[in-house]
Amino acid sequence: MHNSGHKLTYRPEIDGMRCIAVMAVLIYHLKITVAGTSILPGGFLGVDLFFVLSGFLITKILLEELHTQGRISFGRFYARRARRILPPLLLVMLVSVPVALAVLLPSELSRFGMSLLANLFFVSNVFWADQLGSYGAQSSLLQPFLHTWSLAIEEQFYLLFPLVLIGLFRIGARNAIWIGLVALALISLAIAHLTTLHRADLSFFSPLSRAWELLAGSGLAYLSQKRPDALRTGRFAGFVPIFSLLVIVGYFVAFHFGQYTHPGLPTFPFILACCSLLWFAQPGEPVTKVLSASPFVFIGKLSYSIYLWHFPVFAFGRLTNLDGVTAADYALWVVVTLALSAAGYYAIEKPFRFRIPGRAFATTTCMVTLAIAIFAGLSSFTNVLSQHRLAKLDALYQGNNYDNEVLRKQSWSILKNLNPDSKEGEPQAHVASRHEKEDLWFKDTGGPKILVVGNSHSKDFFNGLHLNANEYEVARYGLRSDFAKSEVDALFASPNFAAADLVMVATKYNSTKMANLSAALQGMRAREKRVLLIGNTAEFESPGELPIFDWYLRRSGDHASLEKLNALAPRYEVASVAPLNLTLRALAEQLDIRFVSRRDLVCDDAVGSCRLMTPDGKKAMFDGHHWTLEGARYFVGRALEQGLLE
């Protein structure tokens, strides 16, 4: 057997499996669609395959050391990890810094700097779980180092795993290591499944939810040491590799993130297939021959570098692309990724891993790490950016803020000041805070008391009412757009609902939850509340990643005309908004409730124009559908002029 005994031998088919894993991830992150369908929706599972391979190979090394020496040298283990992981990672980070300075806006650069620090301390999974959990956060595809969450998971796992292995080894009982690994894997799988059911975002980035995938490889490594021929000589053993490979490819092609509890039980067959392929692949077997072919092995050897380079290349490519990604862009990104990966592998990864002396390695690594850390610390200060570049943006935007993240935070500032116990982000966007649930906001000034209910869109309407406040008072209650009965009941029990003279429902409505919305509106009417149903606002999609306002200005440059921008906007309006507003209007008429179209506050079909800019030249939206403070002031001001409160 090629894997018998205790000597760790090279298996080229493992590099072939790495090739499959990294190419699946790369294609997935390209986000190529055909007729609106992703060509590899499950490609992200390539990371899970990497986890299995990593657990297998690292555990084999540790078990070999335990078997021959009765102990594990932590110094040697972590030195090997440092030589394997750090040089390529630091290279990619270092090269990305000048690109970030040339491309990113101040808020983006600040987040980029924080992500570098998270990388250096191998806590990027924690960092990105927090960052991407914020409602309205910038697209994950635009974060150059988002993909390093998986490196953090591995290093956190290997920080403790050698200790666990030693502990199981010293128990001394027969099969203690095997039983311990299986038990820990099952516990982790249970945690993964249960956590994913309730907090999928947390589970995805959690080492507790990912450990079972690494432990699956670890268990296989132990089995290869104790029973290297187990099951391999059976009647159907020769069919297992091709069947396993078909399962893996099937998952890549058909597994859609979000439709299943990943990394929970639905992921188990995929991990089992990875383990089966790893176990049953033997010399001379057809699948092994294919995976051991030179092209697969070559890409497999580059796989770590490819994984590190591809996401920054893709992210910066998208950030600099104004008119949408083309096939030529995809091809260019892949070529650049492969070229950088090969150059980095031969110039940095191999020499630093195998040839550079320890002292030189430590000195170089520390110097580069320090340089990156200093930049990361300075990245929150705009003076590290080219002042010439910022001045050009100031001139182009004619007094408007070009940093939409700043405008997004400003849009929450009024509620944050009124609501000090609330955190910015999803809890404030969708869920009522303690302040909204328990405290009475109204001062009983004698004017009408208005309660605005809904998700982040209720925040926009609240801002507009607050900024136009005259003889009325206004409060806000965060509520998800599915109008779940338990959350609606909590709304009905709140003091602001009890005191309100008028309840305005303003959210981004879900067409599949009309029955829940109807029940909530009827509940409000049954409690003798005057109700106003505020329809969806107009939404816009530009050809690229930027909001339509920014896309137009940057594409037009010195020829931009803000006066022409509003006339251009209807071409890029999302078509589904108007029909949904008709459904909402019909529901309002059925329940004898007044309906107000937010879309009509933004778009005027009679003249074929949508207001992406206020009359005084201010940006009205900071993304495709959320209003800036100036936009909220203007749009709600128009509604008040048209008799909103009459």
C-alpha cells in the first residue's frame, strides 16, 4: 500500500484534490452566471475540502511524531506552520497595500487596515463575522481579504489540536485517540447544525462549527496509521473514488448557499465523499491517475498561493470596474491570479519554506509584519491617501460625499443619538431595541404622535419626519419585513404604539409575506389606530458595483452633468417595485387604509425622471434604495407638502 506504515509519503493525487478545491473556489468567486444561474453555486465547498485535506496531512505528521518520539514538539510544529503559512500571506498583503491606497475610499481603507490586523493575528473569521453582520455592509465580493477567514479557522484549530492529541495519547487506553476524535467531530457537527439553524452567519465563521471537517481528516489520518488497508481490498473499493468524485462535483454544481444548513448535516455527504476519495484513491486506479496528472499536480502545488491571490485580484478588479464585469475581465483576473501565484510560489513560498535559514526567516517575517501593522494602524487617517486623488473626487462630486459608508452611518446617526443603547447594524435595522420596546419617546406636546414601523426603510422615513418636524412628534420601532406574529405582538405591547395617534408602516416589503402584513395591519386597526401604509421606494441598479449616482459621475468624469442624472435614472430602475406597490395599494384599499407610494416621491413617470439628486444638488441615496439624510429630508418634505398627515 502506498500509505502503509508510519512514514509520510508524497501522494500526488492529494495535490490533484487541492487543484479541484481551489479551482472550485476560484470559479465560485468569479460569480459567472448563464441565463441568470450561477455555473458553480457550490464552489465555496472547495474550502471544506481543503479543511479535510489539512486535517489529514497535519494529523499524520503529528501522529508520526507521537509514534516515534512519544511527544510533540510545539516549537517545531508552529515553526513549520509559520514557514508554510506566513511568507505567501505576507507577500499578498504587502502587494495589496499600494493597490488599496490607489483604489479604496477612506472608510474602505480603514476597514482594509483592520482586516490586515485581523489577518496578522489570525482572527479574520471573527472580524468578518462582525463586519458582514452589519445591515447594509458593503458587498462581501469587494473585501480584498475576506477569504482569509478560513486561514484563521485552521490556525485556531491547530492552536489547540496538538494539546488535544497529546491528551488523548496519554490516556493510554486502546483506541482513545480514535474515540476522542470521533466524539469531538460529532459534537462539532451538532454545534454546526444547530447554530446554522439559528445564526447561519455566525456558524459559517465559527471554528466550533468547522472543527468537524478538520477532524474528519484527522480521523482518517489515525485510521491510516492503525488500519491502513481497511476496506481498500473490498469488492466495490475500486468504484468508490469515481463515485466520491461525482458526489463532490455534484455538490459543486447543485449545492446553493443559503438553501441548506451549511456547515450542518446537509454538508455531511460532501465531507464523507472527500474522505472516501482520500482513502480509496490508490496507485493505478483511474481517478488517482487523473488527479496525479501533471496539470492537476501543478495547480495543486500552487493552490495555497492561488487561494491567497484570487480574492484580492477579483475584489480590486470589481472595485475599479464601472460598467459591469465581462468575459474578458474574468479571463484577465484568472490570468493575473495564476501569474502572481506562480511567481510568488517560486520566488517566496518555496525558498522561505525549505531553504531560508531560521534567523533570516524570523528577521524578514518580523520586519514585513511590522510594516504591515504600521500601515494598518495608519489606515484610518485619510492623510495616508493621495490628497490629489481626494481633491479630484471632491471636485467631481461638487460638494457631495463620495464615501457611501460615511453616508450610511450618518443615516443612522439620528436614531443612535436618540437611542443610546442600540447598536448600529442589523439589530437596529430589523429588530426593536430595548429603547424602542420599553421607553416612551413622546413628550405629550399636544401635537400628533407618529410611530414609524419597519426595517431600515422605516429609519429613512423616520429621518425625513424628524428633519421636517413641525407640530408633530415621531418615534420608530424596528420590525422585520416578514411581520412575524410574535414580533408584531411585541409591537402592540410597546408604549409608543399605545400612545401613537398614527402608525406609518414603511419597510422593504416581501411579496411572499402579504398575509402576515395583512394580519398586522388588521391588528392595528382592531386596536383603533389610524394606519398609513407607505409603499416601497424606487430601487436602482447600475451596470457595475457602484450606486447609480456614483457610477454616473465617475463614468462621465469632467463631462458629468448632475442636471442630466435624474433624467438618466429611470433606465436603471428595478422593474419589480412598481408591480409590488400595486399589490400593496390593493391591500390598503381592501382594508380601508390609506396608501402612500414612496416610489412616486422619487420618480415622476409623467416626465420620465427619478430624483437621485435633491434640487440643491445633494446625493439622495447612498446605495440602490436607502435614502441619505438629505434625501430623506427632501422626499418626506415632498410627502408632507402633498398632505401626508391630512
